[in-house]
Amino acid sequence: MRSTHDAFHVAVPTHDLDEAVRFYVFGLGAKLARRYDDRVTFDFFGDQLVCHLDPAAVAVEPVEYPRHFGVTFARAEDFDRLLQLVEHRKLRVLSGPATRFEGTAEQHRTVFLVDPSNNVLEFKQYDDPRLQY
Amino acid sequence: MRSTHDAFHVAVPTHDLDEAVRFYVFGLGAKLARRYDDRVTFDFFGDQLVCHLDPAAVAVEPVEYPRHFGVTFARAEDFDRLLQLVEHRKLRVLSGPATRFEGTAEQHRTVFLVDPSNNVLEFKQYDDPRLQY
Amino acid sequence: MRSTHDAFHVAVPTHDLDEAVRFYVFGLGAKLARRYDDRVTFDFFGDQLVCHLDPAAVAVEPVEYPRHFGVTFARAEDFDRLLQLVEHRKLRVLSGPATRFEGTAEQHRTVFLVDPSNNVLEFKQYDDPRLQY
Amino acid sequence: MRSTHDAFHVAVPTHDLDEAVRFYVFGLGAKLARRYDDRVTFDFFGDQLVCHLDPAAVAVEPVEYPRHFGVTFARAEDFDRLLQLVEHRKLRVLSGPATRFEGTAEQHRTVFLVDPSNNVLEFKQYDDPRLQY
Amino acid sequence: MRSTHDAFHVAVPTHDLDEAVRFYVFGLGAKLARRYDDRVTFDFFGDQLVCHLDPAAVAVEPVEYPRHFGVTFARAEDFDRLLQLVEHRKLRVLSGPATRFEGTAEQHRTVFLVDPSNNVLEFKQYDDPRLQY
Amino acid sequence: MRSTHDAFHVAVPTHDLDEAVRFYVFGLGAKLARRYDDRVTFDFFGDQLVCHLDPAAVAVEPVEYPRHFGVTFARAEDFDRLLQLVEHRKLRVLSGPATRFEGTAEQHRTVFLVDPSNNVLEFKQYDDPRLQY
Amino acid sequence: MRSTHDAFHVAVPTHDLDEAVRFYVFGLGAKLARRYDDRVTFDFFGDQLVCHLDPAAVAVEPVEYPRHFGVTFARAEDFDRLLQLVEHRKLRVLSGPATRFEGTAEQHRTVFLVDPSNNVLEFKQYDDPRLQY
Amino acid sequence: MRSTHDAFHVAVPTHDLDEAVRFYVFGLGAKLARRYDDRVTFDFFGDQLVCHLDPAAVAVEPVEYPRHFGVTFARAEDFDRLLQLVEHRKLRVLSGPATRFEGTAEQHRTVFLVDPSNNVLEFKQYDDPRLQY
């Protein structure tokens, strides 16, 4: 279990701040916290995401591994709601939804999305939330 | 504020799983959750960090921006404890500790570390925790 | 998510303090916290509502937009209970219950009530509580 | 004490959505949640604020009573941080900070702000948080 | 909602400390916290109950009103568990279980028990937990 | 530790419902929840207090033991605030504030108040909150 | 109810630190926190388990009573998940799963496991979680 | 961090149930939950301790390692309170209080007690609570 008061944060490059806002706020339902000339920050599922304007660092193609970030939901209904949001707002899916490690204790559902700057996001939900780490 | 039950997760490349364990568990005080042939997973300050064995994806040099991840502490004493841990265990500091956005509402302390595979970590603590997003 | 210890507060005009108590305490189930000659304060679903005695400021007719206040419930059963309370105690309904933004990610149920001084209240419940902001 | 999962919400008129975003997000540190042609919604200190585009309903002059909304902080340092934010970002103060009901059990500090559409906000902090209702 | 850290407490007379322990600990499942020559204290559903040895103050007959104390459960299953405990351990029931205020917003289930010193306990559970005050 | 969602409740007699409201709401800062012809209910520090109109059951003189009820505060400042409230609002003190069990592990501060119907209230605060049961 | 911030801890002997890690981390899903030459520490279901390298103190045969340790789950589904984990990972079961104290208020399910150093673990789940002490 | 609802439990032998109650309840401030002919159970700092009547299994001499159990406090004042309790009630100290791992990140205070059946208890408090596992 994690603290409610601290925040994880992750920073990724973007080729365009407006596109980042469009995807994260009006797409994924994150909240816009602060905006500067060279970056924009979000309240992303309760943690902080920063998109730095740095077109040179943007990946040419989205690749699932090794770099990605996202949220693991403790409850199945929250994963389902994420899938519904993806469908309603036609967010770009890289792969999935799929079940991984099937038939093992760490079985979980997963879906990979892509943001407009080819950053890869993964959302997961484990049958046994204790094994989500 | 974030949920205590869901977990953020971030995945990064590593050139060596044992080195990753040494740095994250015996250095930063994360906890080893699971280990496979091609990856190791950690309970990293209550969230999940995955190090994928992928030497080709490891950065040649650590660079602060745009890609990094870490924790923003709500309380000053938790940032101080992190600094003490860094000193006790002689973790590699990329820059800082320093104060950023000084004299503004979003003033905060920050320190950048590097893991053995040149992944960059940032720890922060804002004067006003409400602005940590 | 919000803090449990701070309180939102909203202040509205009333033409009669006794009527306000009758509606908010014996109608909506708020709790009377303090009463002065010119105002009465309530614990309204855990936040603070203040009714100031100011007949001149009372609206001639209740209008849904733009001014209203209320509670968004995270769980469907709490919205249902509010509807039952409205029915049991025959509180005045301005419109609804209805479903808004149907077929979108932000779909939610809503009902508008009116207090005896034509202040408008809205109660809501989103299919996806993450989108309640 | 209030629930962490439900949200209070309040809706007010604005003469300009961009101005509202500028004041609430880049001024008060609220977070932009959703934006439509006729309204913008915020995560305002953990609760929901909606600004409806409705210039005709905007008040000619800001008046402290009876209509206003805001947050009552349980801890003195959070009120102090709000005052610092107001100073750093030069937000418009209508009156205060001042101490009200001095020498009584319900003594509290208060400050009134104004948004660009003459909506009035009040922030408070009681010596005895139990009396904040 | 109430704080988790403070404790309500109630003190009642008993004609016999051992009998009090037998009823409250081995009957109702309270926990024995402290025992003195003239009193015994219990962790009673998370709050404090004190039984003072004072046979003269013990009521001749148990009467439901006006003096009694007990717990109001937020969830129906906790009330059901209490009823099962009463049955399993054959605790003395004064009246009920019954439904009170039927068909109104404050409808609730209730059961009255008696301790060996004729102190009356009431356990309740409201359809709408918000109205349990 | 106790649950936040359940509520303790205690019922006592009163000779006059208005007097009860005056003392508990405008004196002690409890909140009026419901009022009937024969009883009034309060949110009393997060738990439920019911005053039943039953003049015959009212005690002739207030006596500290064995019957009383009240709150044990986990933190010293909350006990201090209660004492300040008592002073500001000139509530009737039966005895104390005093320190009991001095020099032992269960040392605590205590004050006894009386309501207008001779019901006795005790507020306490232990040096070691773990021993408050 | 217990605090979230303190931790229970239990220390037991092991004949082999690697075996202990294999059983507790890769078997039971505990997390490796620290490792020294003579001991290894785990985050075991949120509490601390320490295995001291002390082959002489290891029991010759596992015996259920009197020495064992484990977790009592408040919810049935968490006990079921533990059973599933045991099956998936073929952990050694000493006895059970079984139901104890059947037909009484303290009825509960229980299963006994053995670690590689003959330390005995018991996991339980009570029909009435209030009686889990 | 651990769950508030589940409970750790540990079972140890005792040569005498009354002695166990005397030490754990009237000494250490645990609470007596249940008592049978062959065992007694306690709410021990929020977790469950069971003392099984099994004189043959009682250790001849108390030894600090490897078998012991206890609580690690997150806050220094709770460790201090435990030390005060030990002094007030003259509980038997096996060693300490002492500081271990001094000058390292995992520096902590520790004290070892002994119960009447030679079971060893350890209480600890880490400078950095994150390293308490």
C-alpha cells in the first residue's frame, strides 16, 4: 500500500504541449495542473505526469518494452472503466486488452496505449492485488 | 490526493538484473517483489518499478531531461531522510540537492540520482504540497 | 480525492432562517451547527452551508444555471438514497432525475432541487467516479 | 468530517472561459478537469467547481455577502500557504485577511478573494476545527 | 463521520465485576482493557465502556427508555452479525429485533439487550447511514 | 482504534428539549440532527446523543459516578480546545480539570460537566493514548 | 483495528537464507526488504518478518502448536486468494484448509503452511471479523 | 504500509494462563479478547497474540535470537511511551534500550522484554520509518 499524500512522478518528452493536453486531459481524463512554455504538468490518476517539450527526444515508433508507465488498478471495475473510456474517446491502443501470466498466481489483465508523442502507457489489474508489485 | 490501493508503475531498461537489485533494494530501500529471467519488479515507495533486462535500450549517458521518474514527498522530513539515505549509502547523485522556482508559489527542493543503468530519478518536496502536481 | 479534514463551504441568501432549518435539517438531513440572528450554518453532507438572512438577495424564480451547488456521490446507492429521501420527505424537485451526457465517458445521473429561498441544488453520480470533477 | 470519495460542487457564471482557467488554474492552483464550449470544470481543492459561460449572470460588482464559496482549512499552515499563494501570484483580494468572532469559541481567520467574473471566494481557518461548520 | 483516534466513553454501574466481564467479553465480544478493585474497563466496539462497582445504583428492572447505549452499524451485515452473536451466545434480549420508523427516511432496525446489571443496550442499523445521527 | 463509519450512541433523559438544544448545540458545539416531539438527536463529536423528553427520569442532583458519558481525546490540544470552549461559553463544570492516576502509566486529564438535566459528561485525555480504553 | 504505520514483527530461525527468500518472496509473495550475512528481512503482508540464520534453532519437525504466526484476513476473498496462491505455487500445506469452532460465534477458516525451516504459518478468516482477536 | 482490517497473529506457549493475562493485559496494556481452557487471546497493539497453555514448550531461559516478536513504532514518541510503561509497571527487561546499526540508514532503537513464560518481545523504532521492514 502506498501513502495518499506523497506522489509518484514521471517525466516524458512531447513534441507539442497542446497535443499533450488534448490527449491527457480531454482523452485520458487527467487534470491539467500547471503549464509553462517548455512543459505541462498533470494530475494523472493522483500522481504527477510531466510532459517536457523536447521533440528530439520523442521516439520514432512506440515500443511496448522496456519504457512505459501507467496505473495498476486494485479493482476489476476500475480497469473496466478505463477500457470504456478508451472506447468512448477512441484513444489509440497499441495492444490488448489481454490476459498475461494466465493460470499463475500473478495473472492480470493489461492494455497498452500510446500518447501523441509515442510514449507508451500500460494499465493493469491483477486477480490478486497483493501481487501487483 | 491519490488512492492507497492502486499503484502507479513505471518500467525502465537495465543492463543487469543483479545490479538493479543492488541499487534499488540495498541502496534506495525499495523492496524486491518478483524476479524473472528477463525482469525484476520492486515495491518502490509503495508504487511498482519494473527493470527489464534490455542492455541495448540503456542510455549511454544519464540526462536529467526529459525522461526521469521519482517521488514527491509531502513532508520536508521525508525528503531529508532520502538525502540521508543517499549519503549513508553513497548513492550516485547526478545533481542537487537544489531549490527550484525559488520565490514562487511552486518553490521546491529537488535532487537527481542515477541508477546503474543510467536511468535518472528525481525526488522533490514542495513548500506547498498542494502544488506538487 | 479530497481531504477529510478541510471543509468546502458555500453561502447563500435566505428569506427566513426557520424555513432554512426546516428544509435543510428536517428535509435534506443536514445538521444544524450554529445559529445567529442573521445566519444559520449547517453540516451539509460533511461540508459547510451558510444561509444568510438577506431577503433582498433571494432569487425571484429558481433557475438551474449558472448558480447552484450540491454533492456528487461516488457510489450509485448513495444517489438512490438521496432520491428516496426526496420522495419520503416530498422535497421540491426542479427537474430530473435524468441522465446527462448519455453514451459518453462522463455520463451521469442528476437531479435538481430547490430550497425555500429559491436556491438551486444539484446532486449527481457519475458512472466513472474518476470523471466527477 | 466528510467523505474522501464524494465531492461537493458549486457552479458559478463566468464572462470568459479562458479568464476562468487563468485565474483558477494558473492563479489559485486548481486543476483543469474538463472543458466544453459553454463551461469549464475544475478540481478545486478536491471538490468540483464549474464555471458556466453566462456573461449576463455575472455580478456587476463583487459583494462579500450573501453569495460566496471557498474552503475552510483545518490546519493553520494551510491557510498560511493560501495567503502566500495569493501574494506570490498577486490574486485580487476583496478584504482581509482578518480575524472574526475574536475572543469567542468560533474565532477564525478569513480572507475574501474575487475571480475575474466577480464571483467571491472566502477562505477560513478556525482555532477549533470542530467548530468549522 | 467520526475520528478513528478519539474514543467515546460511557460509564454504568454494575453489581459484580466478574459478571460484567463475563457478559461483555465472553458474551458481546468486547475486550477487557483494565481492571481495578472498583471498576473494569472495556474496548467496546472500539469505544470505551466502564463498569463501576456500585450495586446501589443498579436499576431494579431494565427499562428501554430513556437511558441506554450501544452502536449503530453503517452496514447491514454488521447488524446481522450482532444478531448471530446474540443467538450463538444466548444473550438476553429485552425486545426486538424490530424495524422502527418504517416507511420513512429514517427507517432502521433495532434490538435491545440487557446486561447482568440491568443496563440496557441498543444496536441499530439505518437504511440510509447518513441519517444515523 | 474504532471504525469511522459506525457510530456509538447514548440516550439520556431531558426535562426540556429546547434546553437540551441550547446546551448541546450552542454550548458544546454538537450538531442538531433530528427533532421529534419527544426527543432530539445530536451528532455529538461524531457519535449520536439522544435526549428523550422524560422529566421524571431526570436526576435530582448531578453525581459523577457511576453514570456519565463523554469523549476521550487522543491529542492534548483537543482537550485544551474543549476547556477553552467551556470557558468561552461558560458551561457548567461539576469538577476539574484535574489529573488522575498521576505517576502511573494510565495518567490522564479529566473534566466533568453537567447538562441542564443533570446528566454528567466527562472529557478525558491520556498521556499514552493506547491506554485510553 | 490496527495502525497502518506501525508494523508487527516476528523473528524465526532459518537453516538457509536463500531458501527463505525462495519460499517467502517467490512462494508466498512477501517482499525482500533487507539482506545481511546472518539474516534476511521481509515485508510480509505489510508487517516485518525476519529470518535469522541459525540452523541449530530450526525445529526437527513442524508442529502446529504452540508456536506459529500468520495473518487473519478480514475478507473471505483474501483468504481464498491465499489458498489459490498456495495451489498455484505448490506451497507445503501442513493441514487444512478447515473450519474451526464451527457453529459458534468465533467460527473461522484456517490453513497451516510450513516454511523450508519448519516454521509453521497459519492463515485465518473469521465469519465475524470483529472476533478475529 | 499495512491494512487496518487484517490482523497479524502470533502464537506462543505459556505455563500459566493467569500469568499471561497479568503480564499482557495489566502489564503491557494489551486487551483480553477471548479465554478458553487451553489458551487466551489478546488484542496486542492491534494484532492478535495467542498464548497456548503448554508448559512443556516453554523455554528454560529467555534468549534474544532467533525467536521473538513485537512492534516497530513509526513515531519516536510511541517508543518513548512504551519505555515509560515498562518503567511504570516494572516489566522485565532482557536488554536495552539500545541503538542498533548506529550511523547507518537503518539505525533504530530497540528494547527486549521477557514475558512470564520466557517468550521474548522486541520493540523497535527506526529513524527512517520507511526502512522498518
